[in-house]
Amino acid sequence: MAKMEQPVFGLPSGLELRPWCLSDADVLVAASQDPAIRQWNRLLVETPEDARQRIERIHERWRTEMSAIWAIARPGDEAVGLIGWGDIDLIGGSAEIVYWILPAARGGGVVVEATKRLSEWALNDLGLHRLRLCHSVANPASCRVADKAGYSLEGTMRSALLHADGWHDEHLHALVQGDI
């Protein structure tokens, strides 16, 4: 990853997955204020400067092969969401997908499209073997994303992630080499 440019991927909906730009800083601030995004994600971005620093960290984490994060956007337009791989282990062959989408883009299957596309890339191009999708059991929308993107439910991890309202059990879904 460190030796390659982060690719841009088209989606069937006409949206694309592209690297985050510093000009997307206001989108991160807005996302940080959305109640649903705040409920299910650890996105604490208070100012445009905080957002620009986070975008710089996104690019640095690509270069250090720790994560691969894309903006979901219309070509030439600002981001409407975030998706990508965290906790990348190139030697062990695994990663965990993370995502959020702004309210105006919800409900159209965009996150499912993006999850499928990035899963294909991670398995076929990056050479990973196992991909994880974890979410609070209280978040049925993410459970639907996992199911529609072909991830198998493997079980429930008890008290696995601390959210603003306390510890949540999480569903563990996975996709492995050969599933798609």
C-alpha cells in the first residue's frame, strides 16, 4: 500500500470512493454533529482544523499501511460518507471495515455498494484473507449492510465496545477469501 497511490473506485450508484481532501473538512465537522453517526462511531471533530488534522492522519495511516479510508462522494463533489479498512494486518491478512453516511445519502444502498467494492479490493488486490464487520447489536442498519454485502454473522461479542451511552455487545460478521 505504501508504494501505491490510493485508488478511486466508481460505484453503480454513480458515486465514487476517493481519498479524503482537506476541502472535505467541513463534512467531517458536520458528520461529527449528526446524532446517528455520533451514536455508532467514535468521530469527535469539533472544528475545521481538527478535521484537517484528521484528514492528514488518514493519509499518513495509508502510507504506514495501518488503514485505508475513502470518502464516499459524487465525482467532483464533497463527501457524503466515509468507508474503509482499519486495523489492517497485511502479514496476518485481515482488516476491519468502518463506515458512516450522512443523512441525505442514507437509505439508498450506498454503504452496501461501497462495502462490496472495498471487500473485493481487499481480498483480490490487497491480498487479505479475512475481513471483519463489527457493530453494536442495537444498530440494525449495520446488520443489514453486513448481510446484503455477503458477510456471515459469526456471533456476538459481549460488552465489546464502549459507546457514549455505555458498553455495547457487538455482532461479529466476516467475509473470507473464497466467499465472493
